[in-house]
Amino acid sequence: MKARLRFRLNGKVVETEVETHWRLLDLLRDGLGLTGTKEGCGAGECGACTVLCDGEAVNACLMLALEAEDREIRTVEGLVGPGGRLSAVQRAFVEEGGAQCGFCSPGMVMSAQALLLEDPDPSEERIREALTGNLCRCTGYKQIVAAIRRAASLRRSEAGEGERGEAGGEG
Amino acid sequence: MEGGLRHRPKTLDEVFRLREREPECRLLAGGTDLCVQHRGRLGETPLLSLRRVAELRGVARSRPDLPGAADLLPGGECLRIGAGTTLSALLNETEIERGFPALRAALSAIGSRQIRNVATIGGNLCNASPAADGAPPLLVLDAAVEIASREGRRLLPLEEFFRGPGRTSLGAEEILAAVWVPLPFEDEVSVFLRKGRVKMDIAIASLALRCRRGAGTLSGLRLAAGAVGPTPLRLRRTEALLEGASLKDCGLVREPGGRPRAREDGLLARAMDEASKEIAPIDDLRASAWYRRRLVRVFLERAVAEVFAQ
């Protein structure tokens, strides 16, 4: 059974038809071809499918696609700014080596993004707490935590310079 | 009937009408349990989402104007928590931060940020897992649940809501609308302790304690344990043993390392024995019944020590 769905995805209004049993993850990957969001466990344990829904981190594997109606969804593809410029969080992950196999990275980046929207200068404890729902089986957590600390300071200094920022890349 | 998300009503009246027409529909709140339980079969599961029902969300001080309220919530003023309120929203409530430390500790132990951002308190209770972390602290707070149907609303003590693993007292046409929690006393203390394998894991065992400090004694003591029986359990016999006890009665001493210890001849040691008889844990993939009994004993020892330390 199909139904119409209208929502905002990465800053643009999307109107599409979805299967009523599709999860948001199915819509993103199979329906819209946005394969940055990964399916790890499919049960809300690993966080590889983390996206932002109205600025809050959620598991796209535990949300029905139709529940996105009238909401604002942001995926890892939506963090990139004009001209393909990576967001502060993405640059920090690159600079700190916060990725090994890379499968958990989009989810880690989205959880980090959600945290920094809420708290621009999080303690290490808060960073670790925010990553409770994101598993890295290469166990590269140390670099990931360092990347988020760096991202926080990058974002703060960019905000301080009054830069145009990451247009379309925020929350 | 075809599965998937069939309905997204905005009012409870619509919910009742739709359920009358399509009783096969399962109610979907946050979906963090349901989507896992029906993983790969969502196409065969007809669902009715409650996410848009605004009247199910929110926290407010209120006086219950419902049948039975005078007996079940005798204090009058309460916190009314809408069943559809997310765990993250509850953790952001200053009222809960200030007045209900055990509830707050339990809610923050549930799942991950991603889960808490969508999971609801009503879903946690209606899923009726014996390990539901929301249940023990609400049981010790003497919470009551507000159940709604087309016929009207009724109140039920939370303890009577749980009937077995995955089973509640909700009738086929009923829905959990809210949880009512009496406001805390000035000298109220509450503690929640749990053990999981890792932080995000389901509890192996948990214990909630609430009491008033009175004149250095445990008064109005309530105890409840999770994951050690077919439902979350109030430990009434253990409560009765410890009611009115002073620190001296309890026989709590500090070991050289600073860890509190119940002396064998003290009241607390007897209460720990009673608690391990009062629970009914099973062996499963998470832990043995033996280990769960040990955990509840140690939790009780630590929780009582914490009350006297506060």
C-alpha cells in the first residue's frame, strides 16, 4: 500500500510516494538514493542510521517513513555546504582520523552534529554520553571523541569570525 | 488487512473511532520497541500512530478530577505526565529534575539519545517489559495511570496495570492517556540503581527506593524492583521490615574502603534476605536468577546507605 508524503529533507521540500510499511531508512536509501545513511543492526542498537529529525538525533531504522510528514530531516548528505565544503564536524573527523572502516561515521557525525546544536562546548563526558547509541566496531572511539572536541572549537571560532557559516549545513 | 502505517489521527476521539473500525491495528507511540519486535514484518502489521495526538503529550501540575482519585492520589496536587511525552522531553522538565531524582536517573538510563528522543513514557509502560526502567521509580512514587476509552476515563494504581510480561490491564478499546505522580514531600529522598552489561543494555536487575527522612528514620518507605519477576514488583514485605528504622537499627557500617556494609545482626541484613525471597527472578541470556538475587540484595544495601548519607 502506498501513501503520499511531504517533508523537508536537507533543506528542500520533498513530495513523494512511499510504501506505508517503509522505515525512514528505506525511504532515504532505496526511495531517494541517499545511501550515506547506513543500516547496521536495524534494531536501534548501532546508530549507523542516525539522522536528525527537527534537529534531534533519531534512528532512521526505528521510524516509519510516513512519520516524517511535515518534519525536517537532515542526513549526512545535507551537512555539506556550498561548493562541496565539508561541515566543521566532517572536517574535524577527517583531521583527527575519526574514521577507520567508515561504516559508523555518518551516524557518528550526525550524533555529533545534534550534540553541538544543543551544547556548543560539550565536556568529554557529554560527548561520550551522546555517542552511547553509536557503535564503532573498529573501536576508534578515542579519535572520534577528539574529532568532536575539535569540531566544537572549529564551530565556535567560525561563529566568532561571523563567517557565513555552513549554509544549509546547520541542524 | 494490509499492514504498515494506516492512520495518523490528531485527536483521541479519532483514535477511538478508528480502533472501533479496525481493531486489528496496533498502537504505535515512539516505535522503538514495536519496530524491533516487528522488524521485517511491518508490511503485515497494521499500525495506528499516536505521534500526532497533541493531547497525549506534555507535563503539568494538576489535580485529578477522576473517579477514585481521592483514594488513589490522596495528596491532591500531582504531576500529570501525558503518555505520549518522550523520555527526552521528560528529562528536560525542571519539575522532574528537582523533585524526582530516581525517576530521572531511570529515564536517563533507557536506551541511547536517539531512542530517548522518540520513545515515550507510555510506550515504556505499555510494552510491559519486566525490565522497563520507568516502572520501579513510578511504583515507589505511588503513581496512578489514567486510562481513556470512548466510555470515559478511569484511574488505576500503576501496580495493577502490569499483568505479566508484555501484558497490561488495558481493555481492547482502552488507551493509556497519562501517568499521575503525587508531588514529592519536602524531605523526600529517592534512589534508583540498575545494572546492565553495558550502558545501553536492558537492565539485568534494578531497584527503586523512596522514603521521607523524617527524624533520621526511614518513613513512608517504598521499594520496587525490575527484571526480577514477571512484572516490575513492589517489595511490600521488605518495606514493612524497614519502615521506621534508624541508621542504628539498620546496622550499617563502613568497610575500610568506604563501602557501606549491612552487619549480619542488623535489620538491613534481614531486609536483604526478605527482598531476595520476595522477588521471583529467572535464569535467562542476560543473567542467572542467582546473580539477580545478589544484585537486589546489594542494591538495597547501597540504596539505604545512600538515603542515610544524603
